[in-house]
Amino acid sequence: MILYDAKQPGPNPAVVRLFVHERQGLRFDVETIDLAGLENRKPTYRNTVNARGEVPALRLDNGRIITEITAICGYFDEIAQGGRRLFGNTPEERAEIHMWTRRAYLEVVLPFVTWWRGTDAAEEAYRGHRILMPEAKRSHRLLADQGLNQFDEDLEGKTFIAGDNLSMADIMLYGFIGTNVATGEIPWFNVPQAPQRRRVVRPYGGARCQPEDDDRFASTRRKLGWPSMENDPIDVTGDRGSCQRDGARRR
Amino acid sequence: MILYDAKQPGPNPAVVRLFVHERQGLRFDVETIDLAGLENRKPTYRNTVNARGEVPALRLDNGRIITEITAICGYFDEIAQGGRRLFGNTPEERAEIHMWTRRAYLEVVLPFVTWWRGTDAAEEAYRGHRILMPEAKRSHRLLADQGLNQFDEDLEGKTFIAGDNLSMADIMLYGFIGTNVATGEIPWFNVPQAPQRRRVVRPYGGARCQPEDDDRFASTRRKLGWPSMENDPIDVTGDRGSCQRDGARRR
């Protein structure tokens, strides 16, 4: 089994990495694709891995290729040895986590990313390999803001998005957005200064300081070191923001 | 278990209905919501069923509400008694169907629907209950066309989108688009006259006539009668188009 991962991890590869580390019990080979060099848009990758030119992709032992991050993570969840399921243990839990994962993607992540795809930076990065929508930046920001407002309400009294434990839904929302926030390319997300949505921005260290055990990805951050990642896609404290706790600067 | 279904079935309720009929082995109560009267946007529905004001929704026997069509259908797939699974029987099949369902939604359905949400008809229908994107209609048509082109290539030599049988992926693509095509609100989809994409438009009776047994939803159409539906969301022949077979007008 081979995971085609990215040398410069954008949010999609970052979500799969985060899933792998939270899920535990997975072993596979990794092949690193150079996104900045558009290796994923070249004929070799498109003809042998993914005709759509997207990363990540997973080559199963039967030779079939699986793309789409939720499909890759769902497969991993089924085959992992040990660890804890992140898509749920019963039909009811799976339905709830599925629902929240899709809401997170469609209501927040997608408008958020499509906003970014309207920027000059996206035009430079994609170089004609994607239809962008600069004309709809304002609408996409409105949609993302509306989605974040809704999630902030949904999180009232909850630590995790779906159920009592961290699930794929948290990984979708925070893994994806975390990457974009970390790059500093979404100035209006404005994490540390956003008092309007305290609940939904918690994992980014924004708005209010959390005790360490209220940090949903603390264990991942500690254990992980994000091998082969050039930056931690979740940690947006430090140079890009700060959150004081007990008078000490938090990393 | 209660399914909140629509009196005037838009594409989301239609996808769940199509799934129920193809999946078989499901029993539940139905409560019909008046979308045209915006019953789903009123406080009663939003406070007791779905804060997001969307239909369909499923009330489980434990009282929890599940929304998002793929989550509802996925739950149905797990609990149905008899029939045939439409999300796959093994982790590999499930990953493949999951991948194709998500591709169908993100690459074709969503740009297609978002195009429609830029029309005057959508503005009248939603009456302020959704952020629309009239400024990005052209981009959304381009994206939907690009997605349909890709699916037409993907379908080379295949009858169904994922694997050897009808799956959730077919239901997502054809159930969703079929509803919009049936209403005549997507003039550029141009089914019966579209020779450029013969494979992907087959289920709509377009481009080339199909023998009855090559009609992916023939069994549904025959058995179903689409109870409580005001129009068949899949059948776009008849008044809105026609496909001559053996000299006879086909319904």
C-alpha cells in the first residue's frame, strides 16, 4: 500500500496525515510528490496515479487507486490494527460522524478554500490547472463565515464536534483550516483576535487560552513531529500568533 | 424512525428516495415538509428537526437527527433488511464507492446546483434563506462541464460509475442531476442533443437511445411510481425531450 503524499503539504495531505497519527495502527509506504513543481499535474502522475492530478492518493495492495480524503481516511479506519476508530463504532455513530464531517467540509472548508482559490497566490500556484473564482471571493467569505458561526453555535457545551471523542469531523475542520491558517494566507480568519467565535477557534489557540488538556490535538502535536512536513499544520501559535498561559508563551 | 421528506422534492430528497427504492428492505415513517411554503425555514422545523433548515432529515429511534444525504443513505445501507448494499461489501469496495460518490458530488453536482443558485428562480425560491452566487454562474457552469467531461471519460467501457453494479455513486450523480434536468431549469445541460458526452448522459435518455435493459434506473421507474412525487426526478423524456426507439415515443 502506497500513500502519495505531498512534499509541500497543502490541507488535503495534511488531513490524511493528521488522521493517520490520531487513528494509529497503520503501516504503508509513502511516495512524495512535489506539488510546488506541479509534479501532480504532469502526465506521469496523471497516467499512473490520478487522472485528476490531485494529491493525496492511496494505492491499495490490489493495485486500485483511492482518492478523496474522506475515502482514504475511511479505508484506513476500517483496516487499522489497534488504535481507536474515528468514523464511529455503530451505525448511529457512523451516521453522526459522517453528517458532521460533510457539514464541516461543505459549510466551512470548501467556501474557505474556494475563497483562497480566488487570490493571486492561487493563480500563481495552480498555473492554469484549476478553474478559479476570483469574482466570488466575497460570497465565499460570507459562506465560510456563516458556516463558522453555525459551528460555533453547534459547539456549545461540546468539546468535540461529533460525540464525546475526537472524530473524523474534527480532523476535517481543524486539519484543513489549520493548514491554511498556518500559512497566513487567510488574513480574515484572524484567529487570536476573534472573540466572536470562541468555541470554533479554540484548537487554533485563539480567542482564549486553553489548558493543555483542552487542546484537541495536543497529543498529536507532542507525539508527532509531523515527519517530512515543513510546518505543523495545526500549530498556529508562535511566530504567527500567540496565546499566553500562566504568563508563559505557549507553543 | 421518521424521514422528513419534501412535498416538492428537490434533488436532495429525490436522491434519498431513489436510494430507498434501489436499496430495498427499509421501513420508516414519513413526514412531509412544504418546501415551497418555506416550512423548513420556519422556527418549528429549525428548532425541532434541523437548525440548518434543510430537508431531508432522518429522526433515528434514539431521537437523534441525521442530515446530509450521504449520511442518511449510509445509515440506511447499514440497517436495511435484505436487498443489496449500495455502499459496497468490503473495505475496498466501500472506499471506491465513497471516492466516486464524493467526486460526483464535488465535481458535477455542486457546481451544477450552485449555478442554479445564481438564477432568478433560485432568488425567488430561497427568499433570502441562502447566500447565492449569481456573479459566479459562468465559473460554475465551466466547473460542471469540466466535471461532466471527466466523468464521460471515466465511464469508458463501464456501465456503472463504481464497480459492476449500481451504487450510491450512480444515485448521487443521476438522482441529483435528473431532478434538475426534469424541471427544465438547466437549459445548457441540453441532454437529448448532447453528442459530446454520450456516456455520462445515457441515463437521461439523451444523445442515443438505450435498450430498456441498459437503462440504469429502469427497475426503479417501473416499480416505483415515485409515491408522493409530483414528477419523476429521473425521467426526462416525454414533454421535456424525447428519445425515439423502434419508432415509438419512449416514456
